[in-house]
Amino acid sequence: MPPYTFGIEPDWMKEKRIKDMAIPKSYKKWTKDEEWELSYYVNQGYAMKDIASILGRSLNSIYRRYFWCKERGRRANRKICKS
């Protein structure tokens, strides 16, 4: 959204806009391959922060998707990353 679309903006809005643009896949749907990669990197012992950087996702997004996949029993093999 362009700056000042709704008139005067709070001070935090500029910082939020910059932060959102820094994460390339913000608000994008997870693909099956990304779920597989997430599971793979976790099983290899990568830190969540590193996985977030590799996948171009926020750290929060990585944690949420990891626990979402874990609840559903998804593991690091291509066959089980089906929605």
C-alpha cells in the first residue's frame, strides 16, 4: 500500500512498511516444497532463525508452520507434504 493512502500515518507505519518489504514471502501461501524444506532443515538441526533466512519467511511464520505441520504428522519426505 502506498504511503499516506489514508492520510496522516502514525510514526510506526513507515517502519512496519519497511519491515514487511524486507521479508519477500510475507503473506504468501506455503507450498508443499517449502513445507518439505522446513521439515528437512529442522531435522538437519538448523536453527529456526537460519531456516527463516533460507526460506525468505519471518521467524514467526517458520514457528507457526512448523507446529502446524507437526500437529498433522508431516515429516521430511516428499510424499507427506500434501494438503
